[in-house]
Amino acid sequence: MHEASLVQAVLTQVATLARERGAARVVRMRIRIGQLAGVEEELFRFAFDALSHSTICADAVLEILPEKVEWTCDACGNPIAAGDRLQCSVCGWPARLVRGDSLLLEQVELETP
């Protein structure tokens, strides 16, 4: 389950951020996960619950925002619908992935003394 290593990396990043800001605890974390990121949301939540209990993120609310896949044609700018052939129907150019493959720590809400 690679979600555990992803969660561990996020927890390390957030703990560093909290320490730099002098935070007493992390209140909320918002993470954007693309449909093509290769991350199972349920496994990510499970790993977060299991790994965060002894950290500054122990009581943090984990908010996951799914990110849809978006493709476009670099040549003519034509949008290409997810699930369609990855080639522009207008000019025949190969599709380019615009979004939907990322795992992004988007926001961290901290409580400071």
C-alpha cells in the first residue's frame, strides 16, 4: 500500500510547516488527489488515521478534494473529453494531460498559541 508512504511524506511536510510557524496543532489539511494519481482515497484516509495519531496532525480533519482528468490539444487548444481517444478530433494532434494526475497539499490550517 503505497498510500502509507504518501501519507508519511505529507505528515512530515506538515509537521515541518507547523514547527516553522510555531503551531500548537494542525486543525485541518486539504489535499487534492487527481483521478490519475494512482491513489485510492479510502486507503489514503485509512493510512492517515493510522499514522497521524502520534503526530501534531493527530486531531486534524483530513479533507480530500478529488480532481477530474482534463485533456487538451496543444496544437489547436481543443478540449478532449476524459475517456475519449487521446487524439484531437479536430486536427489529429496527440492529447496532452492538463490536470488530474497530481497529489497536492493545498491548504493547512494551524492553531498557534
